Amino acid sequence: MRIKVAILGATGYTGGELVRLLARHPQVQIVHVTSERHAGKPLRNAFPHLTSQPELVCRSLEDKKGLENIDVAFCALPHLASMREVPYLLAQGTRVVDLSADFRLHDPLIYRTWYGTDHLAPQLLPEAAYGLPELHRSNIASARLVANPGCYPTSVLLALAPLLKGGWIDPELLIIDSKSGVSGAGRSASQDNLFTEIEGGFRAYKVEGHRHTPEIEQELSLLAGADLRVRFVPHLLPQSRGILSTCHLRPRVVRSQAEWQEILHTFYHDEPFVQVLEAGNWPATSHVRGSNYCHLGVAVDSRTGWLTVLSVIDNLVKGAAGQAVQNMNVMFGMKEGTGLEQLPLFP
């Protein structure tokens, strides 16, 4: 089986990463890529590291020729743009993995609150499967529309899911401190993301409310069976890739570090991309770079009784493109790791 793939928004960081991963997928053929800035030009002009894909020429989003024969489309478009394209794709019988935030939130009123505009396709929100395979595999398998999670939420949800679902922690005391490489902000020019602005520095941003907050709260609430609120603060690291989330939690019961590790091990023992590190080994962004892995570590503070869970991912792979490919594999009944077997890059 050869799956015909379209990538809408192929010249952003996430789109380029999708091409890199899918080019070596044994059951995929990339047949359609779009870029408004590079329409009519080879994709390799935008990404010289993709010179091995000379046949890929960018089209405009308005050029729909050939899209009716696509099996799956990856929408790596900005927020607000995806919801204009997805209804057309679904009407053609194309399955969609959307990497924007347009279909992650179930409630259109919450979407309006955080994104400042009405949703253009609210009728599709109830059917969009939230694309975290470790938690929603069965829904993803049968879905025609999958909402790929955000990068911060992926790191946080994988850290907290076993503990919230098992009722092991106080859901009223969730403090999340996350750090991301600058590629998480996208490829568009911005003064805040210039090398001279970020090199040698480290800062928090959107301290009063990041758009990933309602997504994190929505999914954690489903796990806990009650409406939750979290304190989430993101920070910008002076590096290109990687997310490290440090989650501070109040346990409901006293357990040793080994016992908390065993809880995580048991929850994820069949998951190919989640690895719980042994005691004394702490997650580092450099240990998952370029891969679809998530590394988890757990620590107990015997003085305060608080529990800390650390989670690292590559924001462009498990936090975006790699997870999207993982979702596609689930949707089409393929081995979940197909095209994602590469080990992390180090150093």
C-alpha cells in the first residue's frame, strides 16, 4: 500500500520536518506540497537540506489540482488558516492530520476566547480525534480528522497522564514550568526570535496566559474526570529544538521514588516512544533531538513531600511532525513506528 500524501504549509519548520520524515517512510508517496511564499519553486529552494527531493515543487493553497486523489493531508498551516482548508479536504474523502490549534479545543467558545475569532467549522470539532496515540489510539484509528497536539501539551500530558488517571496526585495543585527551543515559535521573522535577542539569555514569555493552557486543561480534565486549572509558564531557551517540562505535583499518598517510577513504567510499558528513565538519570533535550521519543524522570522531595516529573521531547518531532506521522500510521493500520525508527542525534 502506497499512501498518497499532501503537506499544506511545507516550508515552515514543521512542514520541512514532515518532508524529512515522510521521505523515508516505506509506504508513503509525497505528491502535493504547498507554500505561498515559494509557490512555483522547488521545495529544496526553501530547504537546501531536502535536495534529495527534487521532484517536489511548491503550489499555492488555491491550486487544488490533484488534491481529490490524496489519501491523507497534513495541514502544517498557521492557526485560523487550517479551518478554512480542512472542510474542503474532508469533502474530497481525504483524511486529515491538522497540526494547528484549530481543531484541538472541543468548545468553540473557548476557541474564541483564546484565539479572538469565531471558529469557521465548529461542526467538525466534536469529531476531531485528539492525536496523542498513547491516550487516544482507538479514536485516532477510526478518525477522518485528527487534531495533532501542541508541543507543550504533548510533553505535559505524557508526564501527568498516569498520575492523574490513577488518582495519585492532587488535581488542584498542578504547577508546570516548561522551556522550549526557539523553533517552537515558527519560521516567520520576529524581533524576539532573532539570534542577538535570544543567544546567551533565558526568559519566560506569555506568563499571564499561553494559548496551550486551555488545551492542557481540557485533556487533563478528561483524565481526572473533573474540571482542572493549571499554572503553566513557558520559557524560551537559546537553542533551536527541544522542550523540557518540569511538573510540580502534590501526591495524595506517600510513595518512594522507585514506586513512582514503577507507576510510570506500568502505564507506558507497551508504548514504543515513551521511556521512563532509571533513578539518577534525568531527561535532557539533547538526548531526544531529532527523534520521536519522550523521556520521563521522577523525583520525590522528602522535605516538602512534593513530587516532580520531568519530561523532554523534540518539539518538531514528537511535539509536531513525528507525532503526526505516528497518527497517520495508526489511522492506516500500519506499525506505529514506521518511518520513525531513527535514534536521537547526539551531540
